[in-house]
Amino acid sequence: MRRSIQTLPPGLDLEEDLTFLRQVTHENVITMKQLIYRQKSCEGNATDDEFSRVTMQEHWQAGLDDAVRSLRHRRWRERAHDADGIAV
């Protein structure tokens, strides 16, 4: 979309629309991180089908803690993005 906007001839009666499109198509970067739940040593082998409220809250909290820890880490914040603006 950004490239298409740049090719439009000047003087089009779309200035308000073009201003909006320029704002919503500004260049962004995306960084993706996969978090993998690691089973605790005290959990048995049957945890794949254990969905009690307490267990789910523990798993969600573990995911939140991992996400916060990752976002605070310097290497995560300084990842290089490719030409499309994506880092994995």
C-alpha cells in the first residue's frame, strides 16, 4: 500500500484519504517469540488432559511470567529485523 501511494500523481482530490492511508500504513516491525510450557518435575504424565481451574491458572501465570521475563531481556529488545520488518 505504501508503494502504491507513492506512485499516485500529485493533485488528486484524495488528500484526506491519502493522509489517512499514510498514517495507517506506516512502517512497522513485528517480533514473534514462541513460549513453550515445560512440565514441572512434580507433574505426572497425565497433565495433557488436566484442565482444573488451579492448573490452568498456574499455566497462565507461568506464561505471563515467561513473557514478562522475555520482554525485559536486552537480547529480546535488540533483535534484528529482516527486510520485511520481522524477527522470530
